Amino acid sequence: MTSHVPRLDIGGLFTQRSLIAQLTEREVVGRYRGSFLGLLWPFITPLLMLLLYTFVFGSVLGGRHWAGAGDGSIGQFALIIFVGLTLHGVLAEMLTQCPKLIRQNRNYVKKVVFPLEILPVVTLGGALFHAFISFIILLVAQLAMSGQLPLTSILLPVVLAPFALFALGMGWFLTSLGVFIRDIDQILRPATAALLFLSPVFYPLSRLPDPWRHLLYLNPLTFIVEQSRAVLIWGEMPDWSGLALYSMIAFVFAALGFWWFQRTRRGFADVL
């Protein structure tokens, strides 16, 4: 009898690491192939968006006063929102790309030997690559502004690991749903914007009353944005108990997403 208990097959994904790396490289390089600036765009795009949001929310709307933000300068505010924008970019990539993965790779569906479950992993890999570039820009900017980097910044991978796991679980869910529900693309566009504005990207949590502040923690971005700022900007240790809880929730969510994907993949060919 086949077990219906959700199980995240990490070992199976690990055995496909070479294929995942090749497809991720193709995904990143292919996105900029033929463009004039090529692989400079992963550096240029986040800088341009950072300048735009910093001008609008920092100068025009006067929202750069942040509790614990040092001198409250526009540069400091830019670094603060840059963290939030970078992390939102990872989820936004999964929300917009995963529902289309199977439809865009129909030829893989009929290949029994091809591991379809790695497609969301490849999408996540591309999103994390762009996030990595953005964090390099952030660290260079912070070093230029203050002349030093907090030692706690080396803990960023520890903070981001459960976030990546959660994003992967969401990717498996959306990749499957995108095959059966074509309208999901339209639904996820406002959802992507909601994730941005219902998380402390452009404003501190302290500005919200307690009931709303607690509700924002239902957004998977909120806790990770706060903890990433703690280790990257404030030089503080992460909330280990909160991170442990987030990790457990992320693992369960990823296991459910993987189980759902494997359970529904049998119907992909019929629908396509």
C-alpha cells in the first residue's frame, strides 16, 4: 500500500543537484541572453528599484524615520528597505513564475524519467541568485557608508534557509495548481503586491497598533525581513526561538507542497 503521509524527499533532490545546477545556470543566463548589458542587469535592476522606492518613500512621503535606524539618513533608510525588497523579490519570483512552469515545459511532462519536481527548485535557485547579488550590493553600500560590517551578517544564510524552504513549498503548490487552474496567474498578481505592502518593507512594525502588528506576522515575509535586518544592519543576533518555529512551519509546508505536487503530477499530461 502506498503511503499518503507527506514526505519531503531531500535525498532525491540532492541526487539531482547536477541537473538542478545546469538548469539554474541556463535559467539565469537565458534571461539576459541577447540583451546589450547581459549579466550586468542583475546588478542594475535592484539598484534602480532601490533608488526609486527610496526617493518615493524616503523623500516624497517622508517615511525614513525608523526606530533604531542610526542617524535616520536617507542612505540608512535605503539599506533598510533594500532588505525587504530583496526578500519580497524571491517570493514574487515564485508567485509569478511557478504557475507557468509545467505549461512552459510541456515536453518534460511526457518524459517519464525527467524529475518534474526540480522545476520549482530551479526557479528558486534563480531567485536566490538575484537575491545574492542584491545582498552583495547592500553589504558594499553599508561598508562604504559606515566603514564596517556587523559580524552577525555571517548568520544571514541561517536566517534565509527556512525562508527558502517555505518558498520552495509554495512553489510546488503553485506549479501544480497552475496546470489545473489557469486563472491563478490573475489571482497572484494582486497577491504579490499585497505581500509587499502587508509586510514591514517600507514602514517599521512599531508604527502599527498591537493587533495589526500581530496580524502582519501571518505574512511569511514579516519575520524573515525583521531578522535579516537584525543581522545585516542592526548587528543583533536573530530570534533563535522564533527562527526555530518558523523553520518547523516551513518544513511542514514544504513537505505538504512536495506531497501535493507528486500526488497531482499524474494528471498533468491529461490536462495539457
